Amino acid sequence: MEGPHLTGDPSRALAPSRILTSIALGLAILVWLGPLSSEAITPVDRKTSAALPCVNKTGTAYKARTAPKRCAHFGEGGAFAGGVDLHSLVWQDWGEPKVHGAGMECAFDADCQPIPVSVLAYRVRVRCGRPVYTRLRARTSLGTELIKTRACLGAA
């Protein structure tokens, strides 16, 4: 006597195995996509994400800023020359090894005649206990400034 799975339509006998295969394939795809979807909604951890050293409003000390809207950094020896005074910054993919931004350069001018600027922060190094972007490049229609940022925060 033949069992029920051997009689009748052969395509029906394969239906349970096709269903199980489809379920297994679907689960494999979900497992593969799972990390991608969770990373897309995971906020940047401001304590472990790389920071950009920016001078405070009084110009006396550098503070760690994560995705700053405004950031000034003096040039070599604390001079305005070779430094940047960035405003209205918008960043893409903060926390990545290279971060692109756009905004306005005010050139330390009190009246701020803003010039559009594209910014790149890169070369993350752990300094003084935290990851820091140690290079900042700012490009305007007037030229490009490359700044070696202060790795350790403190007095400007």
C-alpha cells in the first residue's frame, strides 16, 4: 500500500517542501537585512563618535563638538590667518572616517560677509581619551585651507 504522499498529483507532494524552502529563504534575507535597517535608525553616540575641536565663543578654549552647526579653529600659533570661522554647517554621515559638510565661512569678520564653503573633516585619531578629527579642509571660491586641528582640547 502506498502512502498518501506518493499518490495523486506530484506537485502537491512537493508543496510542503517548497513552502519550507520559501520560509527559510525569507528568514535568511531578513537576517541579512536586519543589521542594515537597524544601523539606518541608530543615532550617533555622541560620547564615542569622533569630535571636532572648535574654539568656544570667547576664543579662549577648544571644546569637543559633535556635528557642530558652528565651528571656528585658529590657524597656526592662534592666528586668524590659516584658520576658519564656519557657520550654518550641515554634515553628512557624522561619525564616519571622513565627514563632508557645507555651510558659510565668515573669515573671523564681525560683520560676516558669508562665503559658501564645503568642508571635510578626516583623519580620526584617539587623543586625550577620545576620538578626534585631526584634519579639517575648508574650500571656498577664494581657496582652500587645510588645518591640523588641536588633538587635545583646552586653551586656545
